[in-house]
Amino acid sequence: MRQLVGEMLIYCFVVVLASGGFLTFFYTPGGQMVPYDGGYEPLRGVPMSAAYDSILKLSFDVRGGLFMRQLHHESSVLLVVGTVVWALFGRFRYVLALLGLGLSLLGALAGYGSADDLLSGTFLGKIPILLWYGLHLLAAPALAIALVTSSRREAAQQARTPAFTALALGLTALVIFWL
């Protein structure tokens, strides 16, 4: 069961990377205040950070942008929850499971910080957006290394079959689109 959850985490991580890659083309990691001039009329002219402005424009003006944001968010939440389940199945005895859990939590928190919407009124909002974004980008390859290393170790103990891979892919798609 632990190997199945680990395999699902890898596929979920691929979805997070693909959707994040799409979002990167439209995101501006800046804290300077700019007036909003996007397609959402009630906010036009309201001063906000460049990061939040780019997220609103991505959501309202880019075709498929809101869907990709939601896919990225839901897959990230699933990645964090799945990492907790994965660590629980290993009874927290694996260093990689704890590292993966910490990195997925750090990546999620840094993602919220780089959006400059939920953390901006808290003490965490004092941290520059560019630093949040950098943490978010650094957590991704570190988490990928932890997941792939663990998956390779588990596959060495019990080989994957095509049916196992298909089951993991199907369950991952089901869970992502069910949320």
C-alpha cells in the first residue's frame, strides 16, 4: 500500500509541476504596488502587489488560467495529504518520508506566500514575495529527489508491474478530479 501511495505522489507531483510551469509564464513575483487594470471591472484601479495583480489577470484574462490555478492548488493539497499518508504508512521511520513531508509543507506555505493573498495581513506577510517564490521553486526539485529516491528504493524491493502503474495513474487522476 505504501508503494502505491508513493507512486501516486509521483504522478501527482508531475501534475503540480506541469500546472506550475504553465502558471509561471503569467506570474510576476513582485511586491511593488500597481493599480489593477485587468478584466475584472470591480477591482479596476485598486492598488495591489504586482504578484496579486498577475494572479488576478491569470484567473480572469488568460484562457484556462483559473482551471490551471485550481488544478495546481488541488494537486498541491493532495500532495501534502498524500505525503502525510505516505509517512504514516512508513510509521515515520524513513528519513525520506519526513523530508518529503517537510518539503511538501514548505512548498505549500511558500506557494501561499508568493500569491500574496492569504498571508499578506499576517507576520508572514512581511517576508518579501520574491523570497516566498524562491522557496516555492527550491522545494519542488528537493521534493522530487525525495520522492524519486524513495520510489526507486521501494521498487527495488518489489518490482512494479504495468497493472500496478495503471492502477496508480488511474487512482491519481480520480482523486485529483474528484476534489
